[in-house]
Amino acid sequence: MMVSEASSNQVVCEKTMTGGDAVLAQMLVGNSYLTTPVRKLRFIIYKLNQNVKVTAQEWFQSQMAFGQVNKQELKSNNQRNDIQNFLFHLGAE
């Protein structure tokens, strides 16, 4: 994934989907006339007492012919666990 947006308290990463994942995503959010789906991951960073906390949100989106963006949030337990393991790999406690 590449960083597409960054501010003082959030980072958004994205990657264009390919292959079977892209086809499945297109079926879930619309039809074959959509743009190639993009997977996005937002990290929101905030301070709570003396600790720094991170909240993550993952989704994919695709744009329809007239500009409407269709989004599908990814929030299964497996997907949340993958994000948590990623953060642990980066050094989270």
C-alpha cells in the first residue's frame, strides 16, 4: 500500500486491487462499469492520557460512471486481526 493522505493525526494508505479480488469487489459494490476498486486503510492516531492509541478503518471503493463513489467497509474479525497484527509488527504494545 502507498500513503495517499497524511495529517497530524491520520494516515490513509491505498492500493489498487487486482485479479480475483478486484472482480469480487466490483460485484459487491456495483457492476462491471465501475472503475477498478481501490483498497484503503485509514489510521487515526490520538493521545489518551500518557498513551498513544491508533484506530484503523479499512474499506474498498470504486467509482461509477457518473462519479458516484461506492464504498464497502471491511470489518470482519479476520480483517481486524490482520490490522492488529500489522500494528504489533510495527512495534505496538
